[in-house]
Amino acid sequence: MVKIDKSTVAVPVILDLENPISRAAVELVSLQKKFDAGQIHFKFKSSIYGHSTVKEALSSAQHGKCCFCESKIGHISYGDNEHYRPKGGYYSQPKEKISRPGYYWLAYDFTNLYLACQICNQSYKKNYFPLKTEASRTASHHHSVNLINEQPLIIDPGLDNPQAHLTFDREVPRGLDDKGKITILRIGLDRKKLNEYRLTWYRLVADIARHARAGDIESRSLMQEAAQSSEPYSLMVRSNFPDLITG
């Protein structure tokens, strides 16, 4: 997982909440009115947050990688437009009853959306959204300014620096704090198949590193390239070969 800079892409027109007649803005007003009328179960339009222009923008900002595991989306799945804060409801622990409403007012907010592989999203993260202190959870759009006071225990790749919470021992991820450890657990970052993919990549990079340390200039250049955020499993590379990575 690496930091994602969404400022490199424009907010898709369909999600332009500053435009009161955009599809996202119209739906947001509708959701807010339904909540104020006492509703806590909502239907959301995937045709808006899942629109092809949204997926294209996210893919561009993320270099075609899953926001969580750093696998190239096209290599393993079609990818999901994932809500970091769950839109419909949330839970903090396995088998816990889902709590509603979720973060309904963020359903069409580009800052809350990422492109994730289907395994990370559907098999692991699902509606998990644990906080350090449950009392800090923002309950509705009326208190949205309080989101800044939440302390999520899953890394937000658009706001957090994942490298402050995660590292790697060869292909295996290790949490540096509670946030890192819970992210690994809830996203399944240490699942067997993913570790196998990373191990294959690690062995290739380790061989290049051996030549780089022996003074080969081209190998040093390849190491720098492998550590770029555009490349798969770049945090693994940075964690294992810090002596060969600059910047």
C-alpha cells in the first residue's frame, strides 16, 4: 500500500458535488432528506459512483493498482469502486451486526472512493470500519465536520502515509502499529495467494539488487524504478532494499 495522490486527476463530472445539478449532488440531497425523515436504510446508485469515468480517474491516480494490495488490477480482476468509509452500514468486528446508517453522505464523494481488487474489497474489507474510539464516530451528514476527529484503524491511502504503519519482511507484511496490524488483518494483506505473488516479485527484485550492490549502474536504475509508486508491490521493495532506494 502506498500514498495515493488524487490531485493528479480531475473529479469526474458525474461526481461534481459543487454542481447542484450533477447526478451525485442530486442524489446526495435526496439521501439527506431521507435521513432527516428517519430513514436509515438507503439504496445507492452504482451507476453514479461506479461510472466508467470514475473508475478511469481512480485507475489513473492509482497507476492501475489496487489501493490496498498494490496488485495491478488488470492482472487479477476488473476492480471495484470501493468506499473507504462504508456507505450503507459498518461493523468493527467479525460476526458483529451491521450498524446503520453508514456514511451515506459520502456515497458519491470522490475523496471516499478508491479502486480496489475484488478480493481485498469483497472478501476482506467488506463493511469493516473500526475506529480507535467508537464514541468519535460521525453519525450523520449534520456532523460531517467531525470526520476529522475519527481515528480509523484501517489505513486511508489518500490521507495516511502507509509507510508509517506498514513494512515488509521479504514478502510478508508487518504492522508497525495498531493501525497497520488491523489493516493487514481486515484487508487480508497477508493472505497466502497474495504472499505468493509478492514472493515471486521479491525474488526478481532481489536478484536485481544483488547486481546493483555489485556496482551495476543499470541494476541501480531498475531498483529505483521498482520502488516507484506506479509499480506493483512498491512498498515491499522500499522496505526490503532501503540502501538502494533514494527519495
